[in-house]
Amino acid sequence: MAYPAIHLCCLTGRFAATALPPAVEAVGRPFHAEAADEWGGQSVAGDDGLVVALTGAPWGRHKPGPMAAADLLAAVRAKGERALEDLNGAFVAMVHDRARGRTVVMGDRAGVIPLFWIEGAAGAFGASTRLADLAGLGADRAALDPTGLLHYLFYFSVPGPGTIYRGIARLRPGHRLVATADGVTEEAYWRLPYSADGADRDPAGLHERMRAVLDQGVARALDVAVPGPVGTFLSGGLDSSAVTGLAAGRRPGIASFTVRFREPAFDEGPYARIAADHFRTDHHEVYVDPPDVVDLVEKMAANLNQPFGNTSAIAAYYAVTAARSAGMTTLLAGDGGDELFAGNAHYLDLQRPDVYGRIPTPLRRLLLDPVLAWRALDRLPGLGKAHRLQQRYYLSLAQRKFANYDPFRHFGLAGVLNPDIVAEVAGTDPVRLAEEAFAAAAHTADPIQQMMAMDMQLTVADNDLIKVNEMCALAGVAVRYPMLDEDVMQFAADLPGDVLVPSGRLRGFFKDAFKGFLPDAILTKTKQGFGLPFPAWIQTDQDLRTCLLDALVDLRQRGLFTAAYLDDLERACRGTQRYLDPGNAWDAAILELWMRHHRISV
């Protein structure tokens, strides 16, 4: 049995009056609310003029187990809107006060469940977990947003707070919306409380707390799982193995699921098997091959909220379908671990240019800077490295991360997009989104914490969660994220970078905490993930290559891209383009396939 996708939608003003039959009539201001989830989420109206809606897998700080809309209504009556901040877990919640004409819609702290919103004239407001609900509303009527397109091409996803549609925004993690007749405001109600000092430096005590807090997160995820068999994603990495092991401790013989590839460089199956044997799980493996991509791509594009180019979504989908075939109702996932406990290589790499700042300022400014700034040095052995170090020293951490990445560098925007789009996005720097994400950790001077804050937005909320959520919804299985439990996130935020990365060891703290619990082979393996051998497949599989090339032919008719750039994308599919790879062609093909199935004007 497939379970209904998590959903909440509320509309006010003329949006409610014209788009859907109003469920509740406020004085002179129609209002509509609906909710659905695996628990039977719903909107509940009280006699006192309050309407609440709740969806997801929420639990209350003062109420054990899953929380329902009726529970929230009682809490709001007792505490007012402050009751929303007692919600934890993955959720979207709404409170509408008919007497005051005030609607508050709040998302969870990690942005697990996306919420899209639109503001119209005369106090009209709409918010929904399904972007398609809002696409036909507002003055822009499903118009493509050029900035959203630019961001998609840069990030192969559409990061918040924008969307692919003009005039429709996406709520950021830890934020809420307040809508009245005077307009809509977005407010932050929570942020990761990073501390550069840390309250405790005792390794043994911290390791014990680490294991305990994650075990509690796993227990809560199991508590709010859909009734029925629960399994885990198991890649053989640190996070999926830790979550699987803790879940197996509470539910012996729990099922685990991994994706395998016939290309050894991408296959983590042997490590997943090591973890599965160690924790005695009921382990399932599924192989993914190029024909599986061809079979899925059209259905995937039709069901995505927005275009999404991360090819690892293919692997995630087939892991979920294997789980569903085995009767699972819910899967536990390990997403968020690298971004909470410092597992990404750039947390160290981006700090390396700071060594240049140790040179005395007069020597650096008066002698070295004028010499090393010469671009011609970039091609010279030795001096090229010094030139790049000097250049990156003066960049922000966000700019350093993308210093070697720019999909438009060799073409210029004018060589990629049509002139009208180029004119509209002039002056837009996609890296600015990364800068804004860094600002979420402006209260700490710890560079590792700052970089993790950026990744919690751009990598977790804007990419990984979209991938797993959308594929689980498509396959009809619920998903829970123990790593994104509030107490786990709070604990991680209190650990300074030098504690998380002792002696420069990425994930060193986490590995030390789980030594003796996780197999040694897992603790020492190289990080991989559910990556696909896509570049190799596109060169060797004719059907897959034809699928992409056909989509690019149709994309030409839309007039979004220059003919020369599309020619280069076709060459990339054949492996004959120097500056583009098949991944760029995949992103463009997914965009075309998504646009076929969604109402959008260009």
C-alpha cells in the first residue's frame, strides 16, 4: 500500500474564493485549509474561531508520541501562537484566527518539509507543500522566474527562498509566515545555536552524550513512523550505519536497503553488507543499471515540485521501491550527519588560504600581493599555486567554495541564455545565496560552524532532503531523519570545529564516539554516498544517451538557451565537449521533461 504524501495547503482572500471552495468563511475574507499525511493529517476548526492544520511527523515537546491537529488546537487555545514553537520533528503547521484575520504558517527547523507561498493583492495569501497548488495563482500566472532558472543551472536544484516560478517563494528552515490583510512577513523563529566555545570539552563525556542523543533521535523517528514495518537506508557510510545500528538495537532484525552498481568505483555494497552483518539486519540489495534511468526519468520529472538535477535521486528511488516491495511503510535516513558533525572535505580545504594571512602585513601588502596578483602566474609551476593561494585568501568562505566551479565560466551568460533572460538576471550572483546561508551562523566566529550552516541550507534543505523526500513520495514510502532531530542538532551546534575535527580528522569526533559500536571497516572507509556512474553510462548506453538528446531537441523550441550552448550540451552527451560534462546535459534534459508536465509559461 502507498501512503498519501505529506501535504498542507491554506488559501485566503480571493485565492480561496476563486481557486477552491472555502472551508471556512471569515468576515469578508474567504479562507480554505486542508491537510493530509500518513497519520491522516487534517485541518480542525474550533468554535472559538481558531482553525489549525498540521501535517508531517510532528511531536510535541510536552507530549510524547505523534501530535495531531486536535492536540495543536488545544495547545494554541492554552498558549496562543507560542504553542507552535513547542512542535518538533518534521512538520508544517498553520493557525488561522478568523476574528483577527491573521494566519500563521510555520515550517520545521531543518526544512524537512518544503513550504511554498505566494502573496496576492488585497490581502490574498497562499501557502502549500505542493508548488503546483500555487502555480496558477497571482499576477504572474505560472511564469518562469529567470533568477530561479539561473540558480537551477548553477546548483542543479532551485535553492530557497526563491522557486522556479516568478512570484512564488519557498519558506526557509526555522522560519514562519504571518499573513494579515496588511500583507505577509517571513520571520525566523529558530536557528542552530552555534557556540564557538562549547560548554564541555571532556571527550569521554561528549562521546557518551553523542551516542545517547542520536539514539534518542532514532527512538523518536521510530515513534512517529507510519504503523507497519520500518527499514533503513544503508549505504555503508557513517551516518546510515549508525542510524541502522541504533535502530537495530531497538528493533532487532530491522530491514536495511542499499543500492549497488556494477562499476566498482561507485559500489558501496560490500561496506553496507559489513554493517548489515554486524547489526544482523534483514538486508536487501538492488542493482541499478542504465535502463532503470530511462524507465524512471519521465515519471520522476512529472512528479517533482521543481526541476532537480541530482542524479543520485535515481539510486534513492530504487532503494525505496525495494523497501516498498518488502512491505516497508517507513524508512530511516542518515541525511544531515556530514553537515552537523563536519564530514565534508571543504571544511578544511577552504581554510587553507588563511596560511597566507600569517605573513606579516607589510610584506604581504607591499611585496607579495603586487607580484602574486598577476594572472599570468596561474600557468607557471609553483608560482601558479602561490597565485591561487593569494587570490583565495581575499575571498569569503562562500566565494572560496565556488572558486573552481562556475558552469558559465567558459561561455558567459550571453553564451548560455537568451538575451531577454540575460538582461533580467544581470547583476545576479548565484554565490550570493551561499553568502546568505553563511549569515545563519553570523553569531559564531568558528569557520567550520559557518560552513556547516551554509551546507545545512544549500546541501541538506535545498538538495539532499528534496532528493529523498521526492523519491520516497513517488514510491509511496514515508521517511524519517533521526540526524535532524532537534536535540541532535542542538548538541551538534554546541561542538566547536576543533572538537568536531580533532587534529584535522574529518568526522573525527563522530568516529571516536562510535568506536566499538560501528565496524572498523566503516570507521576507516572513504566517503562515497549514493552517487551514480552517470558519466560512464551516458557514453556506453545508447538508449540513455538518446533519451537525453531527444529532450535537448525539444528544449531548443522553448527559446531559453542559445543554439550554440545546446550544441555543446549535445557534444557533452557524446563526450566531445571540453568544458561541459554529461551532468550539465542531464540538468537541461530534466528541465525540459519537468516543463512538459507542469504548467509554466516562458
